[in-house]
Amino acid sequence: MADSAFFCTLSHEGVLAVRGADAGKFLQGQLTCNINYLSETQASLGARCTQKGRMQSSFRIVLEGDGVLLAMAGALLEPQLADLKKYAVFSKSKLTDESASWVRFGLDHGDAALSSLGLELPAETDSVARHEGLIAIRVSPNRAELWVPADQADTVKGKLCAQLTEAELNQWLLGQIRAGIGQVMPSTRELFIPQMLNLQAVGGVSFKKGCYTGQEIVARMQYLGKLKRRLYRVKLDAAELPEPGTALFAPSHGSSIGEVVLAARTEKNIELLAVLQAEAAEAGDLHLGSAEGPALHLLDLPYELDRDREIQR
């Protein structure tokens, strides 16, 4: 099912807008990604960290109008907005919740539908195409987000329905898991540093941009190579979908060796992304919830970690 063409509404996320003359300058000192890399044809993943390098949120960011839009887990938007406003008081930038202004769709194998809307989206990840207020972003091979102004949403959805099957959000999240793109949820807020979610491997961390909140910790972890936990994709034979933050165990360890990041159902089982101790993951005896819980089995990710390549961003 996940391999057939479909679309769904990305109802689980909200949109935070930062607009104004100083929007880019302000965010450059707050986020892991390099704002200078954004353009009319280029978006990015990114995160905002605490001083200790722990991720408060992760997001996809794109230029729009006189500023930028950040799509993140809906429940994180209000606390991030409140916290960012504390630092923006002396900046010529305005921060608002624009969730109601946009309807966002996820399209899998939907390039023909995008073309019918006047959007010729390149195949390269993070590419952006625009047409008459619509924004399309390539998020991974054969997958794209379509950002639609709310007043056009019904018309655009009707056109998508004419060409694609409408699916549940689970199918989109399954594609995200298979693309190896982790995400901070309310239950995992301030639990991970960016490298634990492999964010540096998918373009969400810049090591050349200079200072930002948490940068010292993130850079030290990259250059000294002391990361003991990272993101893995695993399969779970269980009936119940585990929530983000659910602890993972190995019989050889006395305490938790990781946490669930994101999970979705397949036709036969459950696939999930999890942050795991590398030592425990390599040993392979992994369990959900307790050392006697359902077994987890490692699956491949579509990319490899390459420190030398990652630090060139």
C-alpha cells in the first residue's frame, strides 16, 4: 500500500511563521540549519536546541513572503512560539502561529498531480517549486509536501482526489520512517541531541554557520565522535502501536537502551525509528517496553553516516 500513489492531509503538524526584516538573522542564532542556504528553490530540515544541545523541536523550514515557515509537531508549536518570543523582543521580527492559514498535504508518487497544479518539482531532496501561492517540497525520493493557502485548500484537495488515492496519515508516516527522518514529539522533547536522530545526515545541521543555541555541544559531538546513541530503523511484531518515547531494552543491560521516535503500521507488522545505544543495537537482542517485551529486528536505513561529508555543510 505504501508503494502506491496516494496523498493525505498532514494534520499532525502546525506551522510557525517568523516574518520581518530581521527574521533570518534572528533564526540564524537559534537553529541548527543554515538560514543562508534557504532560497526560493531550496528548503531544509532543522532543529532548535537547548543550551545543552537537546532538541526542543525539529521541523521543515521554507522561505515564504517576508520570512520563513516552520512545520513541526502541532503540540510543540505553542511552547516553541512562547520561548522564541522571549529572544525576539529586540529583533525586527514577528512570530505567529499560521497553522490556520495553511493546509499541508503529503504526496507519495504524486509528481503527476503536482504537475497538473503547475508545480514541476525536481527530484533532489529539499527542492522547492512554487506556483500561484502553492509550495511543493521534495522531502525524500518520490515523496513531497504540498503547502496550500487555506482559501485554496478545498479546490486543491478536489484536484488531488481526482488523481490520487486519499490515505490515512499512517501511510505517510511509514514513508517518513523508511526515509529515516526522525522527528521530535512532545514526549521526546529535550531528550535527543540532533545526531541521535541522524539529523546531520539528512541536511538538518550546518557545521559551518557559526554560533547558535546548543552549537558547542552539537559540534563537539560531531568532531570528537563520542556519540553512543543514534537513530535506527526497526521492525516490531506486535499488535499495539508504541508511542514516541516508549523505552527499549536489552537483556544484557540493566536499564533502558533507547526510545521509540516514530512508529507506523505496515500490512503485516509495525516499523519504527528508534534511538538506540549502538552497542546494544549491534548485539541485536532488542525489546519493547521491558527486557521480556516484544522483539525488535533491525532494518536498513536509506543513507549512511559519513562524518567527513556531514561537516561540509
